[in-house]
Amino acid sequence: MKTLKKFFLGLLILLIAMAIIAFFLPREVHVERTASIQAPAKVVFNQVNNLRSWDKWAVWNQMDPDMKVDYKNRGIGKGAAYSWESENPNLGAGTMTITESVPYDSIATTMNFMEEGLSTGYFLFDESGQTTTVTWAFDTDLGYNPIARWMGLLFDSMIGPDFEQGLQNLKIVAETIVQEKRPVVELVNLPAFDFVSIRQTIELEDVSEQMGINYGQLINFINQNDLAMTNMPYAIYHKIDGNLIDLECGIPVNSKVEAQENILTGTMPAKTYAAADHFGSYDHLEQTHSFIQKWIQNNELQLAGSPMEQYLTDPQKEPDESKWVTAIYYPVN
């Protein structure tokens, strides 16, 4: 009996000692891993900024194929979130929210693990040449719970390997996108701008020739009215009906003027677009259009208007078609 009492007394003393020592252990835990990826920061950033893309690289998202996931606020960018429920005890239930998103520099997140409480994380993207260095970090406050303080000593060894594998997966995803020359689609918010334009229905085979004529007329109108271009020309494809296209050719300008004859004027309202850049000849624009359309569908967004192309390269100044860049925008809700 005395031996048993000594055992429990010793155990009690040990527990008290551990509780006291716990208050001298770090209250805050920081876990951080870094990886170098052979891809532009824009490519890597968008794989993190779109929460639906986490299934392709984040280790936890791949542990349970039956995990229930609910996306909020489009699942993309600042304010986006997803909540999960899983029968896997290592996953449980929780919510992650993107609290800050600065293209293509950084992303901050908060994670609510329900019973485990709130923690924060962040991603940093540092592009140098053809390489982007990605830093993924996790921070949590363990409070005054002595058991949590002792567990905190193991966090780096428990979470660190998942970060390392996740970054390795992210590297594969991003570098494959670059190697296969896939478009990078992202949500962008374009501010309102004043414009001059010409809208008409023309036959498909006349598009190129008529666009050249229209932009020439618009440039003359701009010069005659002491206006200035504020951005590159664009075209909106309002409707395609067989061989006929309801096409609007426009140029952003610095101020409003009255419309004249066939020249329209006005203000394009601010909108959110699913956007991607097309590189190369105009002959292959349809491929990038199709890619964006599929992306919109996969991300459960709704079209809110007609697609717009903006011609960022002047063919008269750059004859090499491989260097042409066309921004393609689809307004979405």
C-alpha cells in the first residue's frame, strides 16, 4: 500500500511539475517551410488564391475523397472561404478563410479547427527570373492550456512534413501549367472607364478588315475631339448568330464626349471578370476562350455579359505574331 501511495504521490508531483514547466514553454507556435518553383509568381499565386485548386496540391484536402466541402464568396480571393466535414479523425471539421490577397505577393488565411480553436497562416511569393520562392507559414496561440503548451513542442514535426509535401505538390502543379502553356485564369475587377466605340453586325469573314476600318475611324474621332487613349483597343462580341457577329470595337479615352453619327460614347461600368492572357496569333484565340469558359463552369460562376478581347500588342509595331498578347475577359457574377 505504501508503495502505491508513493507511486501516486510521485505521479502527482510529476504532473504538477509538468504543469508549472508548461507555463515557461512557448505560448505561440510558428511552423514555416519554403520551396522554389520554376514558374512565374502569377501561376503559383493563383493555385493558392483559388481554394478549389487546393484539392490538387494540399495534403489534407487529399486525405479523404468523401470529405464534404462548401465554398463561400466564389472560393477565390479575399473573403473567400471553405468549410469541411470529414469522418477522418485527422481532419474533423473546420473553416478556412482568405483574409488578405495581394497579387502576386502574399495571401493570408485564418483557420478555425472548431474544437482546436483559431490559427492563422500566410503564403509569400518572391519571383526572381523564372523562379518563384514560396513561403508557407502557420501560427497559433496555445493560450494557458498546459497540455497544449507541451503539444506545441511537437507541432513543427507534425505539421512541417505536410507543408513540405504540399509545397512539392504545388511545385508539380505550377510547373506543369508552365510546361503545357496553359492559360492562367483569374478573377479581376476592372474599374469603370470612358470609351468611344462602333457597334455593328458583320459577317465572320469580314471581321479582321472591318475591325481595322473601325479602329481607324475611332482614332480620327479621338484626335478631332482632343481626347487621349487611356488603354489599348478592345472588342466586345455581343452575339454570334451563325455567320453574323454583333461586334463592338472600342477604345478607352480620358473623358466623356457627345456621340456622333456611328460613333458611340459612354462609360463602361466597373465589373468583375474571369480573365486570362492569350499569347500568339489571333487565329488560336478560340482555344483560350474555351479554356476560360470551362474554368467559369468548374468554379460555379455565372456569366454576366458578353466576352471582351483587349489587344495589348500593336501588330503594326510588333510583326512577330508569337509575341502578341491579347487579354480576354468574361464578365461574371
